[in-house]
Amino acid sequence: MSLVNHTHAIINNSKAIIGILNKFKANNNYNSRNFHSCSIVSKHHEELEFKIYRWNPEKPKEKPAYKSYKVKRDDIKETILDGLLHIKENEDPTLTFRHHCHNGKCGCCAVNVNGKNVLACSTPIDDKQKVQKISPLPNIPVVKDLVLDLTHYYEQYKNIQPWIMRKKKDEHGEIIKEPDREILQTLKERKKLDGYYECNLCACCSSSCPNYWRDADAYLGPSTILNSFRWIRDSRDGFHSERKDALQGPDSLFRCHGEMNCMSNCPLGLNPAKAIAKVYI
Ligand code: SF4
Ligand code: SF4
Ligand code: FES
């Protein structure tokens, strides 16, 4: 990229970032959103239809298709995951999906329900909708049914070196990155991580980002940049400027155009777009 083009890219993206910060002010939902909003709601339908994306790599001639399951509303508890488990245990043991903590922490149960990326375990069934259409998160390769192949996503995460690194020289003048003792933080320093450290790597944000759809090979995506910013913000880390420099290329910050899908699709109410904006400034 020439210097002139690069400068234009910076100016254009600076405008986008100012837009992101303004939108964030209007949508600061991190503190107000419930992590587990399994509230009791009135039941509108006695029977629900679960339309679930099915694809089996062992049957390559069969195209992916949605399969319908009719379920009595009273037979399932509150969440989308309860519904999936009921179907697997009572109707179709071949249905494949991931779940582990049942508590919004591990991020592995992320699916798309009626067009929105959510955690199945902490998303109540919307009783106003008779049909629950459940798909794998969009734009990420599928292993089987609702299970994603997150190899590339985790590789991107690994590349940001998501751990504390210190700068201390050994007797040969080489930098030792590992901390050699517990490193304390003040309460104020710790508080600066709020809104950034909680990410459970569910990929809901990256899967909703148009720029990640276009080129996930190159673009780090909102989740990875948020996690890198989490270490840039950590008072115990000694590589802030190196981490920041690593995000400056055309495939990192400059790909974000502020559509804010990442924020509206994060089940934990985190705001990757805000983290991206803060790396800029
Ligand atoms: S704001 Fe979020 S969704 Fe939009 S382009 Fe940036 S990272 Fe992607
Ligand atoms: S920022 Fe939110 S949506 Fe994105 S991976 Fe982390 S928890 Fe999931
Ligand atoms: S099962 Fe762990 S977040 Fe849903």
C-alpha cells in the first residue's frame, strides 16, 4: 500500500472509529446486560418446532438441510440447550452439538437461533416464536451439524500470545518473557480489565462481522483483537507497544469499518468494536 493510500485508509478508519465510540456511548450495555437472562416467560405455544441444521460429513452425497422436530413445550425447561438435549435424548441421538459448562462460561455451545448468534445454554426459548430455527454460527466451517471447526479461529487467538509477558534480561542479555514471581495489581489497575477479560471465545462476534466473513484468513476479527487489547490494558504485561504494533497492519485494525455487529452479537455484552477503537487512540 502506498503512503498516500495508507494515509487515506487511516483517515477513513479514524472517522469510522469516532463513529464507533459515539455509537458505544449510546449503546453501553456491558454493565446493564444480564449474563444469564433465563427469565420465566409465559408460554404461548403448547408445541414448538425446532428446525435444526443437519450435515454429516460421513454422508457426502447428502446436502446440508434443516430437519424439523416437534417438541411439547412442557417437556423442555427454559433454554435452547434444554431443547437440544431433549431432542438428542428422546428423538434423535445422532444430533450433534457442543455443550460443557451450561453456565455461559466455556463458550462452546454457541449457535445461531432465529438469526442471532447466542449461547444455547443461557438463551431462554422465545415462547413467542413457534419455530426455533437453529444453525451453526455463520461463516465458520462446520465439522458436523452444529459443531464448528474453530482451528483457524484458535490459531489466530494463539498468535496474539494471550498470556502475561515480562521484559527481564538474563545474564546473557536475552529477554526473559516469563514472569518469575506473582505480579500484583492495584484495584484500579484490575478494574481497567472489566469488559475485556470476560471473553469466553465463543466466536459469536467474529462470526457476525462482515469483514471476518470476507477474509477470515487475513483479518484477525473482533474477538482476537479484543483479547489482544485485554493484554495491552493489563498493568502486569511488559509488551504493550509490541502488541499494539502487531495490530497495526492492513489486516488488523484497518479492516474494521464500525458496523457494530460484533457488539450486538456478543452474548456477554462485551464490545469488541470499542476495544478496536481504543487500540487506535
Ligand atoms: S465493528 Fe465489529 S462487526 Fe463491525 S467491522 Fe468492526 S469488528 Fe467487524
Ligand atoms: S467478545 Fe463476546 S462474542 Fe466475541 S468471542 Fe468473546 S464472548 Fe464471544
Ligand atoms: S455450555 Fe458453556 S457456555 Fe454454554
